[in-house]
Amino acid sequence: MSKSKRKAEPRPKKEKVADIVVFAFRLPAADRDAIHKAAGPGKATRFVHAAALAAASGDTKAFEELAEQARTNLK
């Protein structure tokens, strides 16, 4: 069937995610590389997210756990 003769199937509606926004910042490549090494493979975004939330809320225990994770990954 040609494209013009196909019936368009309705796309399933995506559920609305609760007010998700993008928070971005610029940093030198060396800093980015350091974050990736400290976080471990494939975990940089979660690492930075957790660090930012721990700092913003004053959660020193969570911040210390992230620092320990970084020390382990940097060995």
C-alpha cells in the first residue's frame, strides 16, 4: 500500500509526567570527566542530581554517601 492510502492509526496518548523540567549548566570538559569518573559508568546524571538535592536540602548523610561512592570509584 502506498503512503497516501494507509490509514493513520491514532497514537496512544502519553501520560503527563508531573511538571518535569530540564536543569542544565555549563562546565569545562575536565569537570565533566571528573564527574563521570566519580559517579561510575552510566551514573553521572543521577550522581549530580542526588548531590544537588542533598546540598539544597542540607542532607549531609546523603552527601557523605555520594562522597564515599566517588572515593570508591576513583580508586
